[in-house]
Amino acid sequence: MRLRLKLVKWLLLLLPALGGTLEAAIIRGAVVENLTGKPLSRAQVTAQPIGSGGPAVRVSTNPSGSFEITTLRAGAYIVTASRQNFAPVQYGQKDFRSAGLPVILEDVSSTFLNFRLPRLAAISGRVVDENDVGLPNHDLAIYRNAHPPELIRRMQADERGAYRFYGLDPGSYLLRTVAREYEEGSYLPTFSKDNTTVEEARAVEVNLDQEIANFDVRPKQGRLYKMEGTVLPGLPTATGEPVTVRLTRASEMGRDQMETNRGFRFPAAAPGDYELYAEGPGDGSSNCFILGGYLPVPVKDRDFTDIRMPVPCVRETPVSFYEKRGERIEPQKVQLLARRKDLAGPGETRLLRVSVDRVQLPPGRWELMVKPPANYCVVAFSYGGPRTDGAERSRPDGWNEVSAGSGSGALRFTLSASPGAMHGLVSGLAHEPLSGAPVYLEGYDADSHKRVGDLQMGLTDARGNYQFRGLAPGSYRLLASYEFQHPDTATMEYAGAKLVKVEEGMDAPQDLELSVLR
Amino acid sequence: MNCSLTLVLSLGLAAASHAAVLRGMVVEAQTGRPLARALIVVQPVSGGKGATQSLRTNPNGVFEFPPMPAGAYLITASRRAFAPVQYGQKGWKSSGVPVVLEEARETNLRIALPRYGAITGRIVDENDVGLPEHDVIAYRNARPPVMVGKASTDDRGVYRIFGLEPGAYMIRSATKMYDDGGYLPTFYKDATTADGARPVEVVLDQDVPDITVRPTPGCLYSLGGSIYNPGGGRAPLTVTLVSDMGSESVSTDANGRYKFSPVAPGKYELYAQAQGGRTQGAMAAFQPVEIDRDQSDLNFSLRPQPEVQFAFEDPKGAPFDSSSVQVLARQKQLSGEGAAQFLSLTDNRHTFAPGRWEFSLPPNYAFYVAAFRGPNRETRAGERADGWNEVVLTQSALVKFVLSGNPAAVHGAVTNAARDPVAGVPVYLEPYDAEGRRRAGDLRMVRTDVQGQFRFTGLAPGAYRLLGTFEFQMPDASTMDAAGALVIRAEEGAELAQDVLQYVAATTHQ
């Protein structure tokens, strides 16, 4: 670590001298597989300039794993190498979770960089029966070992019951089989090795370039319940047939989907909570942009053989954006992000198009977040429709959960033209200013100890200064460190992130010392 | 495989009638571990007194049937992902031998189920680094090769194609495009043509390892165009490109355009389909295409799906009573043959997706197919029409079967070397082209009854080969050759009596 800080200090001294240099510099190098040293062709190498705001330059390695970037101006760069299924590496990284060090290029110079790319981790094993015979084609799910567990993905074991999850970031995971009913019997969802509750589950820790083998699961036999019924689409097709809708069943085991215009039958379900939602084509009007339905189904101790799920026309949802003093803000000036939230976790984030003060939100649970225009921040959110039962009230500048689809609610976001800001200097152990140092800003709910919104990251400039603008009032945590890339809430806590308060219209100075793990 | 109870049955044994007990255990062949919930089916040999019964093994792999009449039974054990076993099989390709349950006696069986075979290996680049998410295809080693399985490599470039029956296979990497170039489909080992491929031999209970393919870099193309759907507006259509590597589908964009990329040079079939509207049925199109360059203007229009009018006539041209006639159909694509299915005809009509189809009528004691007529296909003098008949359907068409009410039949007994009748032995009947020395239709099989008798009816006149043996299950033409199958000739309306000597191989088959 002492060497790293010396290097950073050296970089700092160099940077002012390099400012304004226009001559081209060259980065050459090679990318190899970490475990074997074999050259990696078609790896991507990206040089991202620091401070200048210029575009990143990207090249691919040739069949010998070599690369050359010849069009760079002198300056400081973060250089990253990546290839599919390998962990991306920033030059100078201490380890997988740490940030890379800037590479300083002088004019008319040539720098040689070697990258060793480690493979992402894997976990393999078998799904076996009571005699240790593999259960063929049994589905499994892998979860990040969090509270509650976070579903990562699902796969199907092969005919020997063998499975292999790969492309995993280092960390702790839980394995669980999915409920399955066969002609010869049914199996409950079971965590490795053979427990049905998460508290008794055996977690597994994986690192890069590592495969944990023989992590077997023995599903417990037990009663599953039928989930069958009928969808009732609100529109017919031109031929008079009911419209076909896409029906999704979500649970903490993941999502099952099917298309139907009448009956449906999902695989038998273990006791637990389920959500059904359906979407089909509407008539294109604002009163029927889609057909949609949403139905929570708690499965306890009986079959559901006659679920009747209406899929009526869904009206577009009114939305408005106002400045705090009451002036209307044109929707074109803001970005409204949405992601479906169901029992399998948050879905993909999508940009909602606002048309005539309305947005298209299918029925179900959704989370909404506004990216305000420059020099604005979000200070309030209201929704006339039902909020989700049990949903926590969040800060309006983060994700706001609503229960959409009733047609009765209107979304209203209030923005302030006087956002807060934060700036400061990052210094090293000898109190010297550090350039190119990553600074992380986390919206933070001090009461619930939870992150609000997305983590922001910036790099200090050539003089070691950072700045964040457009901040909503509230609590934040600040951290400057090379030790991490995108630290989570627990890591921010562990690294001693600084708790700060942002007030509307105020630019708070906050100098930081580089956080170093010893 | 346990074959300790392989017996030649005497007629006296088959006549036994008092309760017998059958119990046993099913285990995994590789490990000897008990197999819970395996399915056991007991079927009496034709003419016996018992009934077909089935049950599943308990958690310890054990089964026991309620007392049943003494006699000869065929016993089959199966479990998901295992190769089913007929008790007494000598090898994978042989048939089970009936087990004789004796009066007031217990019979204990141990059945070991093998797993199907598998082929594993890696797809690697020029530096022996695994290529992730690269598709790999397994073909049965035939001419032309028959696609049987597909897998995708993992992050290490490792693939595993499983569930393979014993036999010879070819492994081929699929087309793949990267940022800086494409890879052609490449057979193991480093060959771009099937003739240069190295076959891989698969047996039960075994993974064939290290079948590593290094795809050949080469030029890939794109295929695109627009599809006109009369009356269908701009609703997206599904377009499917089929080759001997499988199929992929895309949807047309708002302008009705489609595009496939990358595409390796070779022969393809293009299918497009749209749902019908208020006034018309489903619309579709079929277009064979050969790719040797980029094509961005392969445009075509959808037409109503072809409707086939089936007609059934006697040899004099008079209508044939079709109430008992069932038609089998299967689609033929470059990726292989679809499953045969019985057609549900309305007024002897049926609608098909455009493309290549084959039709046949299943054997019926009352008639045989004397001639076939369809688009681009007509039975010529000396040709047989009692097998599959291929047509290309692009528009509505008439398909005619000429049926004769005077089929032939053949019956006889299978005897062993001591001239004793053999009960429960499979007898195979193969329509045979004696001049071309090849199979001329689907193989038929019956087992002899407790008297050792067999009978085939509904035969078209012509040459056939007969074989009675426990050595095989559905032998192919070359196996029939090797076993010295008996060539017979069926005459219209005649019942041929033909006894068959049971074939016993000199060595054990695997």
C-alpha cells in the first residue's frame, strides 16, 4: 500500500506539468488469462481520460493478445481490460473490488501495460435424491447471500443432476432447488444441503479464478399445490377470439412466463407468496394502451384450480412535474425511470416516455425515479393511487414504490431549482492532494441505514478536487478510496464513509482523507 | 446387463396358471445405488393369462408385484434420464427376453439401468482459450448427417451434449461472429465438411471426453429482405431460417423487413408466418435459399397456408370408403424430420405450413397403398407407395392415395435350432427394394405369441425381409443384412406361410 501511495503522489507531481500537452502518446501491451498465461484475443482495452472529459478510446487485442492505442494525448488515464466471462481489470487495481490507479502518459512516449484477467467464479455440484442419484433436469436458483437473499439467476441441471453456475462475482452465495413435480413425486424448494429455510441454508464463498465443486443439494419431498385458472382479456381480436396475453408468475424463486388467451397452468407451487401479472395488446388509445392485470396469490395449504384473472383495458397514468414554487416543468426536461418490482426482485430499468402528461404503467408494483434537469433536484413525490402494502417510504430523490394499474392515481414530482452541492479536496496520508482518486457519494437514510437512489462516483481532478452537484437535500455518505469499485452500503460503513448533510441551495465544503485498508 | 434368466420358452411353461410372485430391485448401473421411483412394467406374452401391470420402486429401489398368474412376461424398467432396460437384454440394441414366472414360486430380479452416453469437450480459439456461449451440434454419423442434439459452451468454452444413444456421432461448432471476424461451422476435428469430420463413438454410461473443436475463421454473410403480408398491415411477422445446424427466428420490423446475421455459406430454408385476420386464415411462405454472399433483397409475399384435399380411390378410380383411413404426416426440414402425427381431417381437408412434407398411411389389415399422387410426386410403375411419400407444398393441392382392398399377409412360427417354437421373440418385417438393396418403408415388429406364432397383415405386394431374433431392437438395413434376414415376396391378396429360424449372434452385441 505504501508503494501505491507513493505512486499516486508521484502522479500528482507529474500532472500539472502535463497539462495542455498535445503530442500523441502510445499505450502498448498484452492481455493474458490469469491462470494459464495464455494470450487473450478479442479482449477490449479502454483508456478513459481523467479530468479532461474527453472520450474514451477502445481497442481490441489481436490474436496474440497484444494491443496498441496510438491516438492518446498526454495526460492521466484509467485503463481497463475486459473480456466476456472474465473479471474486468483496471490497471493498478489492488484486487477485484478496488479501483485502478491512473496511468500517466507523457507526450511522444510509449507505455507498456500487461493485464492478467482472472475468470469470474463458479459453483458446481449436483441435485441428488435420497440415494445420492442425480435428479435430471431439476431447476436451481442461486442467490446472493443477503437479507433477504437476492436472486441472481436460474438454471437447469443436466441429466446427471449436475449444474454449474458461472460468471459469478466474488462473494457469498446460497443455492436452492426450485419446486418441481414429477410423475413419480414432488420436491419442495430446498437450500443446500437439504434445508427448506434460509436460516439453515449453507452459504458458499467464491473468489475469482475459483470453482467451488461438489456443492450438492438434496431436495426434500413434499406437497406442492396447483396454480391453474383462466385469464379474462378485456378485448377480442378481429376474429372474435380473446386477445393473447403474456402471463408472468413471480416468486422469490424467479419468474415463469407463458402466453395464453384462456386457460393457464403453472408448474405446481410450494407454499409461499406469488404474484401474477398479465400484459396484452390494447387498442392504442390512452384509455386502453394495454390489457393488464395483477393478482397476488398467497399459497398456503390448498390447490388453486380456478384462478380467474381479469385482464382489462389499462388507462395511462397522469404524471406532472412542478417547481417547488408551483411552476410547471415541461416533462421533456426530465427523465422518468421505472422498474417493475416483484417477488423475484427489481426488473430492468426503463425510461418512461411522457406523452400529454401521461405515462404507460402496466398493473403491478413499480419503482419510479426522476433524473432532474441540470440545477434541479427532486424534493417531493406524491401518488394518488395505492402505495404498495408494506413498502417503505423512501426519499423522493430515490426509487419511489407505487402500485400501478388502478387508473385512479396521479404521479406528481416536485423539484427544487436550488439543489445542494458538495465539493472538497482529497488528500493522502501525508496530506498531499491526490488526483484521479475515486470519490463515492451515497444518498443515505440515516434512520433505516439504507442507501437512497444510486451510488454516485467521481474522480478528483489534477489538483485533487472533487465536486457533486444537483443534490437533493438530505443525508449522504462520502468516501474517497482506491480500495473499492462501487462499494455497497456495508462496505461504505466498513470503510468509515463520512456522514454529511446537504441543504437546499448550499454548497458544502467537505475535504476527505483517502480511506486506506490496513 | 443381467441376463441370467434368458430362456427359450417351452409351450408347457407358458400354460402354467397359478399365482407367482415377482419382486426385485432397480439400481444405477454405474454405481449400484438403488433407484427410487423407477417404473417397472410387466407385460404378458401374447396369449398368456396375466394382465399388463406397472408400479414404481420404493425409496430403496425395491419393487414387488401382487401375485400374478404363472406364465411368460416381458419386463421393462425405466427412469427419467436413464436408458430403459428390457429384462434379459444382451446389449443396448438387443431385445428383452420373457421371464417365466412359475406357479407358487418367487422370482427375484436385479435390474441395472445405464445412463445414456454423452460427448464433452471445448470450443477453443487460436490460443486454446475457450470460446464462451458458442453453440455446438451433435449429428448422427449418417449421410446426410442427422442432427440429434445441441448445446452451448460455458464460460470456459466447455460443452456437454448428453442423452445420446450408443453409436457414431459427428460434432460441429456453429456459426459465430465476433467484433473482429467470424467463425465458420467446423466439424471435429478441424474440418469444414462432413467428409473430413472424425466420428466419435458413444456407448452407454460413458462421457466421451476431450472432443475439442477449433472453429475455422471465415467469411460470414447476412440475409435480409422484406415480406409483404396482403391485408395484414404492418403487424410483425415471424421469419425462421432453417439449416442443418437448426433454426433461428426473427421478427420483421415496422417496414416488414427481416435480417439474419451472421449466416455461414450453405443451403437454407426460409419460413414466414402470420396469424390470420377477420377474413382470412393464417398466411405463410416458404423459400429455399443458398447463401454464398450478402443478400439484402430476398423479398417475398405471404400467401394463405396451403390446404390439401386428400382423396382415396380404389385402383379403378372409384371412391374408397375412407372412414377407417388415418393419414400420417411429418414435416421435412434441413434440420431434420418432424415427429409423425395423425391428421385430423375435416371433409378430407387439412391445412399445412408451406414446405416439404411426407405422407403415409399406417398399416391396415383391410387395404394397402397401391399408388400415391401429389404435387411434384407421382408413383411410377414399379415404385412402392406403401411408405413415406414426399411433396413440396407451396399452394393448395390435391393428394391422392390409391388403395387396394386385397392386401397380402404373412404368418408363421419362429423356431430355435432345436426346431422348438420360441415365444415372445421379436419378428421384424422390412419392406425391401431388392434391386437397390435398401429399405423401402418403415420397419414393422411383432412378438410371437405363446405358441411361437407371428402374423403381419395389410401388406403391399413386393419384396420384404423377415427376421426373428432377441439380438436387436429395430435393426437398420445393414443389421438386417448382417443377420441374414430372409427375403420373401408378398403377392396381392395372398397369405404367405413362412416359418423363421431364430437368429442368434455368434458374439455378444454392445
